[in-house]
Amino acid sequence: MQLFYTPDINPTHPHYLLSEEESKHCIRVLRLETGSEVQLVDGRGGLYNAQITDAHPKRVVLQINSVIPAFNKRNHYLHIAIAPTKNIERMEWFIEKATEIGIDEISPIICHRSERKEVKVDRLNKIITSAIKQSIKAYHPVLNEPVSFNQLIAKKFDGQKFIAHCDDGDKTNLGAALVPHSSYLMLIGPEGDFSPSEIDSALQNGYKAITLGESRLRTETAALEACFEVNFLNR
């Protein structure tokens, strides 16, 4: 069954009008017709079962037949702050796969050793939207504007805070440190890793140093490993 992302849908209304772009895709590309059944997600947890009542290529009208609130809501909250990779395609790959696995919030962070200082948030959001449609996710992860490392660690966060780094010093295995069914903020550094001063600042702000294994991982691989571990440990 085809699925559409409809963030402006009102769950109390019996009908919904697809945008012109989505209508064209629905009729011209997918070849759906009057009577075809589709699903909608609003990005806030709602999954809607609907049926096409007017198959117009510029304004498809849908009848909402049922709504499932909090569809597949996870028992934890995961926020990963990651330094944008020099090759932006690696960052895009991480965002796509993390969305499919399960993530709630993503913050690009600019660090001392960052080789990329800017990201196109609009493009990354489109990748997220495509990924939630692919994996039938009713929640659309929040993608924040890039922020400096110091600004991010100074923000209040009600949950467990971790920093994954490759420097020497005491580090705990994520599996041993994580408290299930909680909220987590994970810091993943750039290709050259966090600087010693950044690590010290994070520790002073309540972050716990963790290891993601013995291998030295690329930025996007480390971030995806953290995403997978958090989801696995909360099963």
C-alpha cells in the first residue's frame, strides 16, 4: 500500500486534500485511481488509513477511514549530535539509515576539527521524509540547524548524556552504561575526533565517556552503531 507524508493533516477531519505535487505523483506516477486505498503519516505518530474519492492529478481527495495514534511509538528518546562529514553523502547515508532504524532528533555540531561547517538542512529533511515513508514510520525525526559544540553541551537535557571518542582515558561500554527506557543524547565527533578540550568540557557538563568497540570507526559508522545499539538495548 502506498504511503504519503502529510504533516498538516487534521486527525479530526474526515477528508484530506493532497498537495498538487503529491497528487501528481499519486495519479501520474503511481497510477492510483478512485477507490484505491493508501496510508498517510503525519510525522507526529499518527498513521491514517484512507481511500481516494477523487483521483484528480492536481488535487486528490482522500477519505480518512481510520487513525492509529502513536503508531509504533518507541520506549525511549534518542538524540544524536554528529559532526557533519567532509563528504556530505556519508552524512546523508547516516541520516537515512538512522531514520529507518529509529531516531528522534539529529543535531549537526561544529567542532574544533570539523572539516565541514555547513549542511543543507532542507535536503537532509527530504532524505528523512523519504526514509520514514520507506520504513513506515509515523514519527518524523527532528533535524536541527547546525550548532557549535560548546552551544550544544551547554543546553539542558533531561536524560543520559554520552560522548563517544577515541582518546585515552576511562570509557564505559555503552551497553553497561545505558539505562533502558530513557532519553539519550549522544555526541559523535568529526573524522579527526573531538579535541581533548572538547572531551574535558563534555565531561564537566555531565556527559559520560563511552566506547563503541575496539575498531576505529568513521564518523557516520560510529553514529549508526550508536543508533543501533540504543535501539537494540531498548527492545
